[in-house]
Amino acid sequence: MTVQHFTPEGMLQPTPYHHVAVGTGTKHVHVSGQIARRADGTPVAPGDLAGQVAQALRNTSVGLAGAGASFADVLRLTFYVTRWSPEKIGDFMTGVESVANGIGLRLPMPPASLIGVEYLFEPDVLVEVEATALID
């Protein structure tokens, strides 16, 4: 196994992600910030955080696959969410959970950060996802 995810006893639990990832592969894969757009640029799920999280994760999966990786190889995920507030966590997790099985994203997720930002590059973009993976 290239990547091992775990949460040691004594760390905050439960969380929707593991706190630690240990990678033993030799090839790094970095997927840039993915948003809720189809390959032709068409927006997906305007105004819908759950829908945009789901599509951004689907796009991340495509990027990983293009490099010969999958979510099983992901060391870390970073989510940027516009105008974040704690009451949005339900919609955020609905988006994650709606696609997790279909894209091979195990729950709890790999170590992850959710960073609230005021604005992403276009006003309709609510979320962006970045991934770092390690493969042999």
C-alpha cells in the first residue's frame, strides 16, 4: 500500500477525515484546484454547494486517473470554500458523500483542510479542491 491513512488515539475524533497520512511511493501527483465545471467549461450546480463539491471531486478524480493515481493514493486534500460559515458543513458533506463511492473516495477522507475564502476566480465558483498523491 502506497498511502496509509489513520487517526491516532488522542487526536480529535470523530472528524470526516483522517489526521495522518504516511506515503511510501516514489512519484508525487499534484492536482491543481478543481472546480464545478465540465471539460468544455460549462458550470455545474450554480449556487449549490453540495453539487459543486461533488463535481469538483469528480474532476479531481479525473486528474488523478490521468496520472495513474486514485483517491486511494491521496495524501492530502485541500478545499477552498467561498464565504464559509460552520452551518454550511451539512451541504459540504452531502456533496462529499454523494460521490465518494463512485469516485473511490473512502470515508473518512485523507487528511484535509477546509479553508474559507471570500472569493474564487469567478463569482459562481463556490468551491475548489486540490489533491496531493503519492504512487509507486
